[in-house]
Amino acid sequence: MSFDLVIFDCDGVLVDSEVISCRVHAELLTAHGYPISADEVRARFLGRSAREATREVEAALGRALPADFDTQLKGRLLDAFAASLQPMPGIVAALGQIALPVCVASSGTPEKIAASLTRTALLARFAPHVFSAVQVAHGKPAPDLFLLAAAEMGAEPARCLVIEDSVPGVTAARAAGMTAFGFCGGSHCQAGDAARLAAAGAATIFDAMADLPGLIAQHLDRKETLVADR
Ligand SMILES: [Mg+2]
């Protein structure tokens, strides 16, 4: 037994972006008449696409946000990322120790994913195996994006491992029939996140990327032991 593919979420897993994203998103929604804090944005929209967040806010407001709202948000996010985005601590060394094929599957737009991975010098490790929610009808928590990534990479869903920091992401991985590891080491993580990720179906929870290569090996050993015992 071995995994054939490791699928990484981008925001909050590869790059430490969620604190920046939630602050910028909250500021722009507030400026357009929907007062909301960065913490509320985090609780309601983390792991989901901007398109779906906008749809939900418009339903609550009973009116449309400006037609260029998503473009405004994207512009502000790219500016903020260019100024301060960092790779997740330990991710470069961890990727160097993982010999399995890897790819990225993110709720972000292709432009945002490319900008994030370029700014943090991670793009070369993954390109061209980078998949965005805009390629599927339904974003996380639906399984569509992870199933697309597995199909494009030629891997069986049951032999894929997903690394996720959000409940919608873990839910999507489980709905796709994949194993999920929940990561709660980003700057945005709070008490209770580990329990929420476990409740959503994460097989393992970890908070340091340095631990990931060992956790993958342990998980595979454990599976082999279970099969041998049967
Ligand atoms: Mg994420």
C-alpha cells in the first residue's frame, strides 16, 4: 500500500496567506456596506472560493455587490501578497523529502495561485500540476476539484492523500474518497481547529510541516500492519 499522489491545498498550507486574505476581504466587504471582521470572514469563508463568498454576501444583503467586486478583491490581495506573503515554515524542506508525485488544488483563481507560488518560490516544484476551483462547477466542500486533480494526474482517488487546513477542504477530500491530513500550523489557526478538522474526517492532524514526511511514512506503515493483521 502506498499513496500515488499527494494533493496540497495552497492557502494556509503551502503559503501562510489566510491572515492576509481574511483582513483584505473583510476591509473590502465593509467598504461596500457589509460590515464584517477578519475573524468572521475566516469562520465563514475560509477554504471556499471568492465567487461563492460573494454569492452568499449578496444573498444576505439582498442586492448585488459592484460588478467588479471580485476584480477589486483580487487586485488588493495580489498587492498585499506581493508585500508580505511567506511560504509556510518548513514546507520547502518537507517537499524535498516527499518522493511521491505532488500537485496543488486550490479554491483560488489561477492568477492568485500562480502569484502566491511565484512570490514564495514554490511554483517550480508543482508546475504545471496546479488546479483551480474555476475549472470545476462546484468548489470545496464538493469533491469535484480533488477528483479533477486525481484524474489529470492519473491517480485513483483512494490512493490520494490531501493536505488541507480548512473544514470545507477536508470535507471535499473525504467526499472524493481520499485520505486527508489536517494542517493547523498557519498563522490564522485558532484553538479548536484541530478538533474541527478531525471531526470533518482528517485521518491525522499536524501543526508543523517538518513532521509531514514522517507522518506520511507512518500512515503507510500503519495501513500495512492493519492489512497484515487481517
Ligand atoms: Mg486552505
